Amino acid sequence: MDGFYFYFMELQMKLILRTTIFAIGTLVVSGASAQITQSGPTVAFAPTTPASVSGIDLANAKAMPMPMAARAPSLTGAQAAPTFPGQSGFSPGGAGNGKLASIQVAPAKTEGVLKALAQPDGVAPQEYGVGGVPYTTARVNAYNQPTATFQPYAATGKLYFNIGSGTYVCSASLIKPGILVTAAHCVSNYGQSQFYKNWVWYPGYNNGQAPYGYYTGKNVRVMTAYYNGSDGCYQYGVICPDDVALIELYTPNGLPGSAVGWYGYGWNGWGLNGSNQTLINQLGYPQALDSGVFMQRNDSQGTVNATYSNNTVIGSLMTGGSSGGPWLNNFGRAPLLASGTGFGNYANRNIVVGVTSWGYTDTSSSGMKLQGASPFTSNNIVALVNAQCAVSPGKC
């Protein structure tokens, strides 16, 4: 029965993804306006027309629809152990100087306006873990403090881009001084060999204020298997092995990492314990929370399961707009330890091990809310970074 169910759901998802092209606008394809090149297992898109904020409609931007699981992954009982293509590893991040270059890019919203705009989504938040995965979601900002503009939060930002003439929103973060990581579904339409266009990133975006200015995308890179639809997804186009993308930024006035710093990244199960679990600190700009004007943080236990394309699953209140936001291990500034005190295994700080890829919301009385992330492996994140850094070493 399960096999028939998922065969039927896969056919439905293929139809939905293809008809979505007409629902949200004409997509960018290869041709005179762009150069598309393949390098090993990755494919890169370099538009000949530079990205520009003039094409971004901040006032009417919509959250990028998050791919939704057809049913909840089973998180009880024995879990299938994930397999990885090699030994775990990581690349460290770097600190920035924190120098601000603040600009006002949209009118700030008051608390009263935010309350008036808030609309219930029909499902009460279950932050005590009714879905079996405890989580806590809250604004990054402390009371009356723009915490989102401080390091290490500021290496995450709000990502705007165009699909046809419409403006959409995802989240993205720096993992090299001039290179962002985000979800592949924020740059490309799964299985259609098509890219979107005109990415503009605001690091540390905070209620209309861009504390470090903005940066435009120079080119993007995804895995070829995601681009052409051969990714071997557990659920077609949704729960996939490779929903991850890089965006090289245009940096005529200097690298953003010099100011905001950048995160490290890990692969092949970095940070997992013997039960394939890890603590995830998730950042992003979900549109349904505070109208997307504030960065949100979600903390949850994550579990990796081979059945679901080795995706990590967490509990989360995040929604559309948080797609592509980083999933971090050991987030924050490390304390100085007294003699005889140690951090333990996987102690490196601020390591991205995935990005928000898909969601699941149970509209029944259980109110279960889950999100998933494709695994970072030596076959995807390492291949993507190596390919992009070979082309643009100055951004790495």
C-alpha cells in the first residue's frame, strides 16, 4: 500500500512542479540572457545581465513556497542508519570586523502593525513537541536590541529574487567570504533545467534596515542531479539528497565576510552522535512569523534517517521564507573554559550542516510541525564549493 501511495504522490508532485511554472511566472532558461556551464556533478548559471535591486519589489515580495512533504516522516521506532560517501569533515568559518554600512530599504513595522497583520495559519504551535520532536522558535532580537545585526547572526540574511516579474523571498548565509549557501529550490525549479534570476541578499536584515547594505548574485551553482530531476528523491522534488545551492556574490566594494564573518560547514554526518542525532540551531526569515521582517531562531533535536534520502528532520515553527536558512551546530560565541574543562567531540563553532529544504504541517488535532534538510556530503557541498572556488578563488 505504501509503495502505491508514494508512486501516486510522486506523479502528483511532478504535475504540481510543472504547472507551478505557469502559476508563478516565466522562468529563466539557458539562452542569450545567460551562460550555463557544467563542471563535474555541478551546473552553474551566470546571467549576462547583472542582478539589480531595481527588479526587486520589497513591498510585495512573497515567501518562496516551501516544498511540502506528503505525509509526516516516521520518527518513532528503529530508524534506518544513514550512509555517507566518506569520512565526516568540516571547513571552519571566519570572523568579520563588524563594520556597519546601514541603509533603510523598507519602512519599519511597529509592534502594533505586526499584530494587526498577524493571521492564524489554522494550526496552533506545539512547541512542547507533540510531534515527538521538541523545539523552540523565537525572534533573534532581544528586547529593544537589534541582535540580528550582531555576529554571528549577521552572516545570515534575507534573500530576494525574481521569478518572472514577481519577487520572492528565501534565506541564505555565508560559508565563504563571498559565497552564500541556500536551498536549490530558491535558485532552480527541480527537474526542469531552469534557473530563477536576480538574487539580492541583505545580511542581518532587521525590520526594513539593511545594517551591512546589500549584495547581488553574480552566479549560482546547484547539483546537476537536482537541476535535471535525477536526484533520487524519497518524494519527488521535495525530500531530496541535494536541495542545496551556492550563490557567488558580486563584490566591487569588498567581501561581505570581511564585515559579518562567515560560517564553517560540515559534511558526511559531522556533528552526529551514535544514534544519528544532533542539536540544530536554525535561522531564517519565515513570512508567517512577524511578517518576515525579523530573523527567527529555532532550536531542535535533529535526526538523520536513510529512508528519507538521508535528510535531517527537526521540529520547527518556521514557514515559507525560511527556505535556504542555515542549520548550524554549536551556534554562538564560545566561552573561555576554566582549566580542566573541555568542549567534547565536534567542538568547532558555527558549522552549517544543512539548509531548510521542506516542511510538513499536520492540520489534524496533533498539530505536528516538522522540517527537513538535505544532507551536506562530500558529494554535494564539497563538490559545489570546490567547483565555485576553482572559478572564483578570490571569494573563498
